[in-house]
Amino acid sequence: MSEQHLLHEVDCNIAIIRINKPKVLNALSLPLMADLATLLEQYDADDSINVILLSGNERAWAAGADIGDMATASSDEMRRRNQFAIWEQIKAIKKPIVAAVSGFALGGGCELMMHCDIIIASENALFGQPEINLGIIPGAGGTQRFTRAVGKATAMDVVLSGRFLSAKEALSYGLVSRVVPKEHWFEEALSVAKQVATKGPIALRAAKASVLNAQEMPLSKALSEERALFYDLFDTNDQTEGMNAFSEKRKPNFTGT
């Protein structure tokens, strides 16, 4: 992997992407975000990939947006940039994304993390939306996804004061999936990705879509969508294989068809 702001490789059916701007704590510049969205879309369209693992480094997952990109911009200029279209591209990724988080996950970094589906956090990770300290507010979901994850009281505390949550707090509030010793943060995330990657690719995409519906739809509509996805899976070879393998007491051989 060459020296660039995103490093990526494939391990069997897992795509591994690492944010690689250590000198600025993996600050999320516009070019980096554009390249990340493009790379995610490429892996999403690759039938040989079942799961995407997104990681920072030990010191920082991503410590926010690149403030230099925005410091002198006007309101009109920010609107013309339409930078949040990139975030909509990331939101649209259908395959599961596992986040390997260590160190700082702040501002845009926290927002990027919340676009992932399973979040494995090191015990030394810190989370927050400190945009208030810059005279602004979060703009890529930090007031919305964060509130849905941790609840109004904690979201108000964090967003209005700019304070950070520890990994232990983040787990207790439901912001992350698991907290692991700092020596094993990446290995545990990779292990989780490998476990998920053994499942049927079509079912994985359906399961991700259905869980996300729970956040965005009224219950009756989300239940209707869940049932439709459930029924559709009975037209797949993976459903037949999965149930036959269960009856025959063997591991299934899913083909994504």
C-alpha cells in the first residue's frame, strides 16, 4: 500500500480501508472524503466483497473535519460546495461497514463513525461533537444520529458543552457496539468483519437496510419493509442453501445468488 490519505487492501472477501493522515489526526478533508466515498462505492459494487472494514490509526480514528477547508468560507460558499452530497453517497452503501476505532473520534470523525454499522472501539477511544467550540454545529448528522444513539439528554450535554465521551460511556449509551483492550482494537474489528463476511451477502444487505429503516421510518412502515425483505430472500439460492445446511448440520456455502 502506497503513502496516500487512504490505504486499502482486500483480505479474502473483506475490503480494508485505513484513513492515513496521522500528522493531522486523520482530519477529514474534502478530497479525502470524496475519495473515500468513491472507494466505498467501488467495493460496494464488487461482488467478491462481502464486508468493508474502515479504520484509522491507534491515535485517531478521525479528529474532525479539516478546519482549513472551511475557516474563511461564507454561508453561500458552503451551500454551493454541497459537501454533504458525499455523505449521502456513504449513507447509500449497501454492504455492512465495520469501524475499527481507536483514539479520537470527534466532529466529522464521529459522524463518519456513525455511518458505519458495527463499531469496535478501543478502550482509549474518545467521542464527541465539539463543533460548538468553533462557533458552529455538526452538519453531517451529529445532532441527529448522535441523538438517536445516545438520547436527548446526553446529546444535549455533549453537543452544547463540547465534552468528550469515554469508550465506557459510549458503550453504555449505545453509541458503539463493543469496547476492547487497546492492544486488540484492530484485530477484534477484523475478527468481527471476518465473522460477518461468512454470512449470505444478500441477507447481509437486507438486514442492514432493515435495521436502518428502524431509525428512519415509523414502526408500521418499517415492519412492512422488513416483511417484504424477508419474503424476497426466499427467492434466493442462499436461503435454500442456508436452510439445507442447517438441516444437514454443516456449514452453508453462500454464493450471493
